[in-house]
Amino acid sequence: MALDGMTRTELVELKTKIDIQLGRLEAQRKSDALEAARKAAEEFGFSLEELADAKKAKNGKLVKGMPKYADPKDISRTWTGKGRKPKWFDEALSAGIHPEDMEL
């Protein structure tokens, strides 16, 4: 396609059509990827929703990694070992519990 002979208006119209087509292609790619992910999840006996929920803790917060430590008093409270230490971790240390004793 020779763009040199086209007017500005023609080029803008062509660019608009290209942007629309690129958007359609991107939407189709996302749809295809989502369907492939659904099929993969089903092969393992899960739905995508179950896998998405697996990253959420009981309190609804997003889990940012695999838990490394658990509260000795309540093992449902965990910490990855990254970021700010939770209060229960510091309390356990003050009580003489070693970090390796809280490891999962």
C-alpha cells in the first residue's frame, strides 16, 4: 500500500480503521486465552473462579506469595516472610519462639 499519495484525511481514516481492527484482534486474543485457561483449569478439576479465589486469604485480602510462617496460636494467620512483620510474629519472638519453629 503506497501511503505517499494519500491525503491527511485518508491517512487518518486508515489509522482509525487500523486501530479498530487491532482492538478487535486483541479482544479475540484475550477471549482465546481465557478459553484456554478455562480448559486447563478444568483438566485439573478447578474453575477459573476457584483458582482466582485461591490467591485470597480468609479475610479477603490478596495473598502475595506462599506463606512461610504461621501464628503458633492461630495457624490460619500466616506471613510470607516479606514486607512488614505481623504483630503476632513479633509477639511470638518476644515470647521466646524461634522463627524456624513457626515455619510451615
